[in-house]
Amino acid sequence: MTLIPELTILQPADKEQIDLPRTSEEELAVGKKRLYIESYGCQMNFADSEIVAAVMRNAGFATTSSAEDADLIFLNTCAIRDNAEQKVRNRLKHLTGLKRQKPELLVGMLGCMAERLKTKLLEEEKVVDIVAGPDAYRDIPKLVEEAESGQKAVNVFLSREETYADISPIRLNSNGVTAFVSIMRGCDNMCSFCVVPFTRGRERSRDPHSIVREAQDLFDRGYREVTLLGQNVDSYKWEDTPPAPPTRGGVADAGNPPLVGGAGSVNFAQLLERVAQIHPDLRVRFSTSHPKDITDDVLHTMARYDNICKYIHLPAQSGNSRVLKLMNRTYDRPWYIEKINSIRRILGDDCGISTDMISGFCTETEEEHQESLSLMDYVRYDYAYMFAYSERPGTLAAKKYADDIPEDVKKRRLNEIIARQLEHSAARNQRHIGQVQRVLIEGPSKRSDDFLCGRNDQNKMVVFPKGDHQKGQYVNVRVTECTSATLLGEVINS
């Protein structure tokens, strides 16, 4: 895959991050064993790492930002592409050397790669002591005890009920401003190229009352943006029951906002509204939407609330109906275009839209590749995650279709997709020049401490002089110039 550092176009599986806990009392904990976590892949994995950190804190572990200082190292893995798994295997080689220096160190593999390979991972990677799938995180303390006794420990059981709704995540690598809130787990969409249904199990939604309480708690602690996460948020559904009164410290909390909707089922549009009603200063985002499920009700809810960001990630994967059928996406090109038309009609042309696009899927012809490019021209995405098709063992595509597009053709088509997206990203950003954007400050710019950065409503990064402004504030920034990835401007008031 061709990577363009300036643009936010990388497939989530190509991203890597070390989670750095910020709580000094944990960093300075005396007499506690220390946990270090690295997360790879999608936003769900980063949210899961925060669940794992909470589970392990309850088991008596502190967290550390240094692998060398750790007694226990977890790699929370991704299996969406072979490239993602190879990154993890390369990281394990480094940890093998670390373990030679520190034989008592335990190494655990979590997440999708652990679920996909199961006990085979222990055979292939001798440095690994613990293997835990995405639904086994409550069991990790027991697995650690087993590994400490000298036994390899595995739990890759997939649950139909587990949502971790009662666990309060520890916000790793937190900027104190933005946070993820998981609203559902698993996926029932059997896209032929995707391993997620096999590694994360069946779809199940989380109690909406626990979601609202978590978002309320984040706002009370100074966070000003939450992203509601799910493999397919639009299929969220909960059969509602009257909740127990929210409590803080055992005392009934009258400060929580009333929940809209009442008894009965709660869909995603209703959940989105509940979270938006917490406070006008709490920004709400969500990811990911599936084109077959996103409804006009969701779009109208977004239109009603200024604090619901006008940005939608709507993966197309291909612009050709035959290829979409082979992918088992359950929609065709006209259906997808109608969804785009609905977004533009209800939310306006300024609503940010991003996508995923695969080049070189099984049997894709040159003409069908051109249809993907023409779809991009029609939509004019703000940015995209783009990659060449990578066959994954066990998927429907691997079982039914030959991976018959030569690698050089895949790469050439991918480069054409990337080039087209660069043009569109630059054009979409240029539309903002002269406009005033409301920006939530996330912290210093990566390039200079004299500048701050934050995102606008459309999820675009905006950079501006620091002045007297602070992280967590909203400021109005007039955009004066742009690159294909970033808006640049100056604060006009706050």
C-alpha cells in the first residue's frame, strides 16, 4: 500500500499507537505490578484497551508508558489485513529480546489476531504466554495467574451477550478532551472480504442508559467530545427497560439528564439524541455507518442538534454493483448514491463524508475499477481509507473466489484511487477558506508548540496560533489557507 503521510487516508489497520496512561498516581505506584499496552488497528481496539486497563487495575496492576518497566505486556491486535498481523509479529521479535533480559516478563496477545489464530499463535510465537479474544477480557486476571504458574493461558470464547457495559474504561493516552464510547460489539454483516464477524462475534448492543451515564461522566470530568463506536452503529437496537436511578458514590444522582424515548426499543437515532441532550457543549461523533442501514431518521437527528458533528464515515468499498455483490455488501451503486443524495439533501453539501475503498478485489475488471473512480468523483469525499485487496484466511472470499488480480495491478489501481482522493481532499478543504469554523482545541500542533490544533465539525484538523487559548476550549477560527490534510487559520474570538 502506498502511504501518504500528509493525508488521513490510511487504513485503520496500518495505524499503530502506544497507549500512554496519564494518571501520575498509577505511574508512581509502589509495590504494584505494571501493565503496558500497545494497540493496533481500529478505534474499537483502542477502546477495548481502555477496558482491559480497567480490568487489570481492579486486579491490582498499575499502568506504565514503558515496555522496559512492565511486568506484563499486552498487544491488542488487528487481523483486517496481513500487513497488520506482520507488524505485530515484528513487534514480538523485539519483545523476545526484552524477555531474554527479563525472563519473568509475561507477554499477552489480545483482540482480533488472537481470536483468529487461537492456540496456533502459541505454537508460532513462543514469546507469547497469554491469548485472549475480544470477549474474554474479564477473564484476563485469571489468565495472568495461570501464566505466572508457568502454563500458557488461552480464552478465545466469543459471547452473544458481553458488552462490558458495567466497566468504566481507563482513558489511555488521553488528551482529556475527546474519548471513545463503545455502544455495541460484533458484526452480523458477512462481507466476503472481512474477518470481523469471525473475530468479534455476533452483533449485540449495549444498554443505552449505561452509554448516556458514561458520556455524562466524561462531560463532568471535562471531556468535550465523545465518539460512539460500533462495527455498524446504524444497526444499534436495545429493548428498553426502566433503568435503576444513576448513582455516584452510592447516592442517587439527580444531575443526569432525562432520557428521551421512554420504554420500548431504542434505535441508533434515538440513542444519538439521548447523548446529544447531555449538554450543548458535548460534541458527538459516531463510527462506523453501513450504507444498507443508515436511515433518514439518523440524518434528521443530526440536523436537529448543533452538537452532533456533521460528518459521516460511509464505506463504499467499490463503485461497481457486480463487485459489491461479490463483496456481499447487500447494496448496489444506485443505493449508495441515493444515501449520499440523502445526506446532501438533509445535512447540506458541507457535511463531511469519508469512505473505505478497496482496489483489486477478486475478478475486478479495469472498467469496474473506473467505476470506483467515478463514484469518488460523484461524492467528492473529504478523505478516505484506501488499500489494495488482501485475502484473509477463513473469509467467504478466500473460500469462494480466486485472488486473481496481480499485485502490480492492485498497486497501480490503488495509486490512482489515492491520487483522485488527494485532488478531492484538497478541493473540499479549499471550500473552507474564508469561512469561520468552530474548533474544539485538542492540544499543541505536532509541528510547533506555538500553535494549537483541533477538529471542526467535519472532522478536519485545524491549526492556528496558540495565543492565550487552552486545550478543551471551543474557538472560532477563520480559515486562511489549507493543505490537502489540514486547515490553517487564526482565532477571531472564543
